[in-house]
Amino acid sequence: MLSTLKFDASPSVSAARLKPLHLLQSTSGIRAPARGAVTRQDGGESATFGAALTHTPTLAERLFEAIADAKVWTSRVAMHLSRDTRDRLFHQLDMLHELDEWAEGDAAVSLDSFKSFVRAILYHAVNSKPALALMPNGNILALWADGRDKLTVEFLPGNRTRWMVQNVTASGPERTTSTTPLERLRDVLQPYNAERWFDGR
Amino acid sequence: MRMTSDSTASIYTSPPIIEATVEIRYPEAVSDAKVKKASDRLKRRYDFTTAEEQLEATLNFTTRSADFVRKGVLLSHRSADQANRVGMTNVSISWTRLAPYEGWEKFISWVGQDLAEVNKAWGVREVSRIGLRYINRIDIPISDDDLFHNEDYISFKLVTGPILDPQNGYQWIIRKEHRDVNLVSVVQSATVEPEIPGTAAFTFDIDVAHDALSGVDVPRKSDDILARLSEIRALKNAIFEAGLTPLAKEKFR
């Protein structure tokens, strides 16, 4: 009878960080999370948990995991990025986390900030190649230059941005700064000719 | 049942695959030393290796005591870009390719090369299950009416009638034995958090396996396993093609 399933239909393992459906749990083989279930046994209650034994991570391991998390998250949107863009971002991430040049107390890249940055690239179809820096709190800072004019955008968690434009005029340099949702970034930068930075001119 | 053959499978230049996994399970556990031996053979192919010891704890609240049972090791290898990863335990080995997916030929060639190395360490073992799982993520624009018209993109869907339409989200899972080809499929789909502003997204997750519980022996030798994976892939492709609409597939071309 087709309605009677005798297979153990537990799915193949998955490394995706998606929220799994209730019926089939994702079983990431890389960093197994603690998992457990409470059952009643012989009149008493017991709980069984499984967990991976880990030690306190070293600085190198913490940096590695932060970069790895960013790269794995990128796989969710990789089909919308050109291979060149993806490879460049990964290279920049690696360079920003050089162990030899790491300042004690600095935070590794914030995944939420990195998400905002990549989302901005996708949403605004940014095809230029900004320089990247890492704020001490782990936020991504992207820098564009057009002659002496400069655009600096700090990508904040939650799809927000803090930006600063330095515009050199006949009267001297002018600086404008503000905070805006990333969806509005191109609109609010329009008075400063956003396309010269975003569209790779 | 019609199945898409390897040679006629559609080619998509921008496939929505965010994760492709091959997994082989064994009914008998090998020793930790053998897992390490196989892992050592693969290490040079990867940039990073991690080892974890798996423990299971049973807490008894009545007696306020706990029992710990060792559940073996998990050795993982990853490429520098994190897109290629292999994980092995005492009873299984899996290969996962994250996006960007580079095509079946490259994927199965990688699995085949690693499997040959692993079999040098383990020998030919009885296999209890060969599984192939593809997780697709489809990002679609939110329409002018501020709705997520998933029905325009996925052919398999829950029919609820007006009381639950329009839906704000969904999830479903289907299991099916394909007795003509001795395979079982587990197909699931759900709305997921959007990653790109102005879009909505859903997953289309297809897992097809040959399980020893079907009563048909699972191949053991590398070449036979790879040949079986090609057959499994054909069913996976057929489900993919049937499950998505032409509008969805147009996005991947």
C-alpha cells in the first residue's frame, strides 16, 4: 500500500542555515548545535541532549568562524552576484581579517553589517568596486572616490546605513552626513550624483 | 513515470540551488581511527579541517543524575570559500556544495574522487542509504498589491480556498515511495525570510534516496554508487521540473 511508508525518510544532511521545517530538522555536519527532547521513562522524566564538544576558541578560530559565517550566508544570494563580485568580496573579507595585523579588542566582521552591505549591492545593482574597511565594532565601511570627492558608507545591522559625502566645491570641501535605510541610499545620494560611485563610472 | 535523463536535463545559467548534498550512510560504524585515516587522505584537498567529538547526555530529573554516551567523531573539511565541504562520522559521509552551484559533472566528479580515497581507507563497506538533496531558494519580487504570488512560481501548492487566501506564508512536506525505481523522495517547500529588500522568497527542497529499507540492496562499490546517484539525480530533476512554473524557470536561464 502506498499509504504505508516503511522508509526511514530522514533527509540527507544539510549545511544550509535556513530555518528548517518542523518535520525535518536540518542536521548541519559542521557545527552541530545542542539538541534534545524530553521524554517520560518509567514514571520519571529524562531529557536526552546531543552536543559537540568544543573548546574556547582562539582568536584565529574566532576570525575564521566570522569569515566563514559571512561566506556561508553569501551562498543564499550567490546566484544574484557575479562570480567576480563574490570572489572579490571574499578576498576583501580575508584581507580585513589578517591575523598578523589584528588589533586586540577589535571585533570580527558583523554578519548583520555584512548582510546589509551585500543587500545594498544587490538592491542598488552596484557594479563599482569600493574599498572596504572594518570598524572596531565589526561593521563594514565602504569607500568610494571620484577625484577629491568621496563617499563613505557604514553598513549598520538591520538594513540601515550611515553615510558621509565629501564634495569639493569652489568654496572648499563640504561634508554631509546622515543615516538612512539602505533601500533609500541611492535616492538620498542623488543630489551628489550617486551613479558616479555606484554605477562604476 | 517520466524522468529527465542526464543528457536532456535543462541547463540553467543561474540555478537557484543554494545547497547540493550527497550523503552515504553505513549500517555498521567504523572505528574513530578509521574515520581519521579516511579524513587524513582527504585533508590535502581542502583548506580547513575541524574535528568535533559528539556526546549525548541523558538527564534524569527524578534522580538528578546524568549519563553521558560518546557518539563518535565528526571530521569536517572545507574549502577556503566555504562552498565545498565534506563531513564524515563513524556511520556516514557527506559532500555539500553551497552556491554558486557549478553543475552536476563537476559535483559528481568531486564526490567520486573523494570517495575513491575514502574507500582506500575503509574498503568496500555495506551501504544502507545513498541520498541526494538539493535545496533551491527562489527570490521573487513583491507585486504591486503587496502580495507574494508564490502560485506563479511553484506548481506544487496547498489548495485552501478563500478562507486562507491570500496566504502570508506556508510550509509543506511530501514523502513518496517511487517503487518503480526503488527510490523514496522527501520534498518540502516553505516561505523563508527574504534576503533582498523588495522581494519574498521560498525554498524548494528535494531529497531523493535509495534506502536499504526498500528491500533492494544499495550499491557498495564506488562506480556503482556514482551510477546510482545519476539515477537518483534523474528523479530529482524530474521533480524540480514538475514543481516549478515556466515563469520561475525563466528566472534561472
